[in-house]
Amino acid sequence: MSKQNRRTLALARRKKLLLDEIQQQRTQLAQEGQTWLEVTAPYDKAWNILTSLKPILLIGASVVSLYSIKHPKKLVRWGRRAIGAVGLIRTLQKSVKKTAD
């Protein structure tokens, strides 16, 4: 067997090994991709809900902005109340979480 033939056979073997490795990686990637889709499904669902509510949110923002032009002090008062409510909710969540631990 000539040197050229041995080199060609060696390259053919190497190519086959690489192609087998690529096929294995593709299979593994497909499996991991399916796992990823399953894990992120709740986030995708939430995002789809948010994007479907976009027109309603735009209308609400328009109404709030028109109301704030007419009654700016009330908007500030409601903003402070909202911030207080968020703080209260976080405090309650933390206290419930501590008692659960």
C-alpha cells in the first residue's frame, strides 16, 4: 500500500469519526433544546399574555396621562400609595418566607 493510499484511508477514518461526533452533538443539542423549551414554557406563556395586553395597557396609560394633566396632585398621591403597597407586599412576603423556613 502506498503512502498516498494510507494517508487517504487515515483521512477517511478521521472524517467518519468527525461526522459521527457531529451527529452525536446534533442529537444531544436537539434533546437539550427540548428540555430548554420545557423549562422556559411558563415564561413564554407570560410573555405572550403581556404582549396580548399591549393595546389595553396603551389605552390605560393614555387615560392616566390625561387624568394626570387635570389632577396632578391625585396622581402623585396614588403613586405614593402604590409604592407603599409594593413595600407592604414585599415585607409580608419576606415575613412569610422566614416563618416557612
